[in-house]
Amino acid sequence: MAILILALVASGCADNARQQRQQQAAYLAGQNAALQAQQNPSVIVAGSVQNSTVPWVQGLTLAQAIATANYLGQTPPKTITIIRNGESASLDAKILFQGAVVPLEAGDVIELQ
């Protein structure tokens, strides 16, 4: 009986140690991803594009990001959604085609529909 109890305690300790290592690995992976994003800031353009990752530079606009992504759709997009810090805003693409300047920030995600 004592051997069974010791085996259960030992396996519980091993499980805890494994969980702790997994949590630490996940934390470090997140830290590395954040550091990578700071060193190579970008904007993601989702939709019918050739290059979905566009390097972000100071002053990058929505029109420049779409041009750099190389839009491949048969017809112009109707709606453009910008997702920033978990919040989204949609705009009619006609506004962009009329010359509106929409500044972007590093980490923005652009959805073309």
C-alpha cells in the first residue's frame, strides 16, 4: 500500500514538473514572438493578396499596404476592416478609392472583402 501511495505522489510531482516546464516554454515563446514583432514590425493583409505580410514603416497608409500586398481580386474589395488591438472598424472601400488617407500602426490586420 505504501508503495502505491509513493508511486502516486511521484507521478503527481512528475506531472507538476512537466506542466511547469510547458508553461515556462509557452511563456518564453510568447516573449520571443513579442520581441520579434518589435524588431520586425508588420501589418497583415488578409484577403486575395500575393503578400499577406507587409513591413510596417512610420507613415504607412492603408492604400500603401494594399498596394504592397498586391491585391489579386477580380473586382475591387467592397469592405475593408482594420483590426487593431482586438478592436475592429470597417469602412466602405469607395472611401479609400476616393483618396482618403488612413494611417496604419504596427500589428494592424487588414481584411479585404
